[in-house]
Amino acid sequence: MNVLFLTIDRLGNLASQGLYADILRTFQQHGHQVFAVSPYEKREGKETEYTCEEKIHVLRVKIGNITKCGRIEKGISTLLIERQYLKAIRKHFAGARFDLVMYSTPPITLVGVVDHIKRRDHAQTYLLLKDIFPQNAVDLGMMKKSGLKGLLYRFFRAKEKRLYSVSDRIGCMSPANVDYVLKHNPEIDPATVCVCPNCIEPRDLSLTPEGRREMREKYNIPQDKKIFVYGGNLGKPQGITFLTECLKNQKNNHDAFFLIVGDGTEYSRLESFVKTAAQNNIKLMKRLPKEDYDRMIAACDVGMIFLDHRFTIPNFPSRLLAYMQARLPVLAATDPNTDVGKVITEGGFGWWCESNDTVAFDQAVSLALSSDLVTMGGRGYAYLEEHYTAEQAYETIMK
């Protein structure tokens, strides 16, 4: 069948590993014709282009800036994506008709594209729910439900409900996500909602002892300490205030070293903290090339996840998979609504605490320092192979 996939994630080389690249290749390998639409942001200076990669038809559409920009610019660009995608699809995929349309959130504003193709082609529609907006913005104080600012919330909430209504199936990242969606949208038929978690084609990215030493030497990371690494976005969802408090409390811990690798809206704030604190057990680095990033993660001992305690929606960060592939146990500090901590602790490959409790974080670090990290990391990799493969996601969607 013909499958159309819509995302605002930047699809890079489809031969490389990635959440969406892996699932698209899996569909192609099962004999389906796969079409994907992804953005080029304005700052990249590229025009809309169509290519064929890994036997997948890829349309990259020039849009406005939606990352690393102000709220107004991001808001306007997000609202325009729907029209820009539809225009590009009509032009470059003119002769194609689709049996299945898959799409991920964010954003919810692709609903017009989905609805148009569903009606035109009598296609089935499958939502990969990776983000619950606008509630996440309300949780972080970026949007309000009442007053003048409530107009914006109600506009996007209507868009969200319309997206759910045009979706024949909704795949959620975890059981907590399923429960949340059904509780807050009682009009949705429970039979249409299921768990379809973040999935990849697992690759063992762990390093030999020699490889670990080389990477630590290359980036001036201590050889004689346990390295706790956070890799990924550094924005408001990560609760940077709590992260800095945790780092302060670890100032005199001579057995642990904290490596933060990433970028985002809160990077400069974290950078100022690191400079002011002048602790000798913290290192902050900008994003690295993917190959070096993967090897850097694998050269560490414990992967960390942070989520702002104000979240009422159950996020399930995809960076968990990167740690599992590197055979790292995971320390998660999150709000109590996500079930990522439950997965980690019940799977026996890490520790969890609430992200408003620095004492509990300190205790988790102490537990990690006295644990068999190699065995726990092995459990994490085994859990990945059992629950989070692209083949399993394919089977869930096709079912």
C-alpha cells in the first residue's frame, strides 16, 4: 500500500538511525511504497525539494523557523505549515494516492492536511502521539486557560480535538498516555487508542574499555570517576532550575562527574550556572556530530533524564532509547504523572525520583555509585530489544 508520513521533525539521512527513519525503512522493507514530508526551516536557506532515499520518497518543504526563535515567529510559522505542506504535496506527489496517513505530534496544526488526504483518498489515518499540546504549554506557564490568553489555548485545544477526531487510530507512547488521552477526551472511542511507543532498530552502541578511554581522553572527561550524562534538549520541559540545584548538591561528590551535552532555549542559563559554580565535577558541551555523540554517551556510566515537575501530561522522552542502546542504566528525575520511571525501575535498569526532591536525587546518585552498572545496563538493552523495536511498532500499526 501507499503510506504517507507527515512530521515537523527534521528527517536527515534516512539510512541513519532515528525514530522515524527506522519505522519508515521498516514499512518499505515490508513492501510498501513510502512517502515522507519533513521541513527545511527558513534559516537553513534551502528551497523545497523532492528526493528518493532508501527507496523512500522524501519531500522536504521550506517553512518558517519553528526552533531557536521567538514565540511569535514560532507561532506564525507553525500555523503556516499546514498550507505549505498541502501545497507541496499537491505539486510533488501529484500522482500519488494514499492508503495510510501517519503523522506525529507536534504539531496539531497538520490536521487540515490529514483531513484533506483522508477525504480525497479514503485513507486510514494513524496518529503517533508524541506530544500533548496545548496542555504542555499550560503546565509550563507559557499559556493560560482563562482570560485573554485563554483565547489562544481554546484555539489550539479545538485543533487538538479535531486532530483526534480525524484519526482512525491513536498510538500513544505508554499506558499513562493512553489513560490521559481518554480521561481528558471522553468523546474518543477507547478501542481506537493503543500503546505504540518510541521504537528504533536496536544497535548495540556500547564501547570496549579501550574505546571508552579514548572518548574520555578526546573530550577531557575523567577516567577515574563514574560519569553521569544528560544528552539532548536543554529547554523549559527539562526543568533546568531543578537540574542546577542537583548539580550544586553534588559539588563535593568526588566519585561522580556530571556531563551535560545538548542545546536549547535554556542552554545559556545553564552555561552561566556552570561558569559561576566553578565546580570541578561538571562539564557542559554543545551538541556533537551524531557519531561522536553516540560514542560519547557510550563512554559514560549512567544516563540521566529530567522533566519539569509541573507537567500534568505523561511525557516519555525518546532519549531513553539512546541510553539503552549504549547499555547505560538510567537515572530519571521527572514529574509523578509520567510512567517512564516505572518502566525504568520495574525493568531493573535504573532509578527514579520526583523532580522537586533534590535529596532523593542525591540518594539515587549514591545508589548508582554502589551498583553493578554493567549488569543493569545489560538489562536495559534487553528491555529495548523486547519492547521498543521498529518491527514491533510496524506490527502494532498494521494490526
